[in-house]
Amino acid sequence: MDTKKAINHPIFEVISQASEELNVSSYVIGGFVRDFILKRGTAKDIDIVCVGSGIELAQRVAELLPNNPKVKVFKTYGTAMLRTDTLEVEFVGARKESYNENSRNPIVENGTLEDDQNRRDFTINALAISLNKENLGELLDPFNGMEDLENKIIRTPLEPSITYSDDPLRMMRAIRFATQLGFQIAQKSLDAITKNSDRLKIITRERIIDELNKIMLTSKPSVGFLLLNKTNLLSQFLPELTALKGVDEIEGQGHKDNFYHTFEVVDNISNNTDDLWLRWAALLHDIGKAPTKKFDKKNGWTFHAHEFVGSKMVYKLFKRLKMPLNNKMKFVQKMVLLSSRPIVLATDVTDAAVRRLVFDCGDDIDSLMTLCEADITTKSPKKYKRYHQNFRKVREKIKEVEARDQIRNFQPPISGELIMETFNLKPCREIGQLKDAIKEAILEGDIANDYDEAYQFMIIKAESLGLKK
């Protein structure tokens, strides 16, 4: 492979010139090189390592560039970063690292290129291309990373137990890369992850979730989740999921394994949406089933109100993992809470039930339907076809009802202020009762979503409450 083609962007010529002026050696390393070899498109993030000061090199590169971009310096880490055009270029001096047991922050010393490649997480990320004039474009591959790329293997440059114990986030990264790239983790490396899984406790929740989100956004997230489960990592940050594992049987009656079912649903939804939070909703849609699971002779296994319980669990889970407690969390809660409603509807698609669903779901109705369709994991072709046909009917009915009744995000046409004015009332319980009665009448289809009909209904209802104009 002609790796010179990887460095045909003008930025590399500038870095090469700046390196020569400062009398330092420089190399492009890591993901940029890996993705070029894998033909994964042009990377926008470029890592440059130099045998010398990465900060000084970044500053000289900025001076040589026509637009003189601003250099962000991170003195603590000895790194610097600049942006030019659509690229983000990070510079670091070659270094060797050592770790203490209770922190993933290394003790850093200046080092050689070989030292720097030794500290890389995986062989496929230790590949470097020279930017030096004497060997411009030469690939430096001390750990047979090219062979691992060809064989689709994730392997650490050094002893895996040392690599993972030093920086346990690399365990999450190994699984993320395996999922993203469709690679296998070398058996020795996989065993080392399992052995060191408890070390994950020193990693911040934010960093864990960052890696988890990247797994979630892959084309087949179940690959990553099953590896997380196999290596005992998943239970450390998502015990709500691992609690779903297994099938209990009493008197010959069992239930499906909701743990593996969940990952099927996540894969299904990933075929239809890149929305991270809708994928999270798919991951969490059944978490309420573990705490609500019961058996009785009459009904067998039941999970009563698991959607309600699960939606409450979403908040606690997001808070514990330091995930956003804003509209994203509320969206996931709403999807979990309503996740069974269209399933019930599919057997009896009445206008009133559809109106209520559209009212409760608002602009997220299409997302909810996408989730429910992904929830069909039956292996029976006949059932699969029938369920999807039923959901198509629900979608058609939603369009029909929405076009006719305009229920989505609707506000009842009679306000509390108008009720107070009409009946000369001060704030009281009856105002809320009238507003609720009008809303219910519209949702049930007893009256249209129309001011005149709602006003007449209000007058009649008010009389039954003893109110007069």
C-alpha cells in the first residue's frame, strides 16, 4: 500500500516543513492512519506525535498556515490543538508513561517514537507514517498492526493485562472498536478484560458513557453489549439490564429472556434510526420487567405496570451515570412509559384510543411507532408479518385522526380564564373539572376539537356541577 497517499493534504507539508525548521521528527499516528488503510473515508481528526515539543511544533505550524489558526495549549498533558478548514489536528511530544493503581492518569516522561507506540492502546492504533523528508510517507509498524488489520483483530501492543490495568477505559475502547469495525478481540486480550473488569471502577461515568454511546451508534450495537456482558463490564454500570437475564419456569410456564430480547430490539431500531436517544429508549424499554415480574397460577408470568416502573427507573439511571437530565432524558422516559400502548392498540384500533395516544405522545408519535415495530422479535414469519400489518393500520389511523381532529399537542379550545369569566368564578376545583371534561370529550370523540362545540358542552357540564352563567 502506498501510504504516501495518506499525507497528500497540504497540512502535512506544512507540518513537515515546521518539523524541519525546529529540527524535530514528526509522524501522523493512530486513527487517521488506521482509517486510511481500512478505506473508511477521510478522517477529520489527525494526531501528530513528534520527538520533541508538540506544543512548539503546533505553534510553528499555525504561524506557517495562511489563516494563522489559534493554538489551544494543554500544558498539563503537553499537548496542543489547532483547527484548520475541516480538520482538527492534535500535537503531542513522544512520551513514555507509567501508572499507579488508583488512577488512569499516567506519570509522563519524554520518550522516543517507539516509547510512544508502546503506550498506544491497540496495535492497529500504533501505526505511524513519517512526515520527515528523509523517509516521507514510510509506514512504521513495530507491532504488526497491518497484519491485525488484515485479520480483523483487536490486540494490545504490550501484555494486555498491563495495558488494561493501567488504563481500564481501554477495555471499553477494545469493545467499541470491535463493534465499530466488525473485528474480533484476540482471546488473550478478551481474557485480560474479564480479569481486570473490576478496574473499571476508577473510570468516570462520563467517560464510560462516551464509549457506550459510540457502541450504541454502531450498525449492530448488540455485538458490543454482548461483549460487555461476557467480560463482566456491563453489570458494573447497567445492572438494570443484567437483572433481566435468564428465564424462570414454574409449573411448566416460562417467559422470554428479556435480556437478549432487548439487544434484538436495539439492533432492529438501529436499522431504522440514527437517533441516539431513541436507541437508548430501545435499550431501556423493558428494564421495569425485573422488579415487576410475578407468577400466579391463573395468569402465569406477569409484568404489570413495567412501563410505568421502567420510566421511573430511567431518571435514576441517567442521574447515576451522569447523563443529561434534560429533554433527552424526558424523551427516553416518555418512550419507555408509552412503549406498550401501540401494541394494545394494534388489536383494536379505535379513534378514541388513537386520539389519546397522539395527545399523550405529541411530536414523538413517529418515534414511538418506530420503537414498537422494533420490539417485534418473534421468530414466526406468520406472526412477524401479522404484527407489522397491525402496526401499519395503527400508523394509517394516526394519520387519519390527526388530519381530521388535529389532536397532536392540542390545547382544549376553552381556557381556564374563559371558564372563570363565563361563570364569574375565582380559582377553584370546578375550573379544573370543566377543563378536564372538555379535554376528555374531545379525546373520546363526543365533541369536535372546535370552540363552538366545546363552549356548548361546557355550559351543559357546568349545569351538572351547579354552575350558572
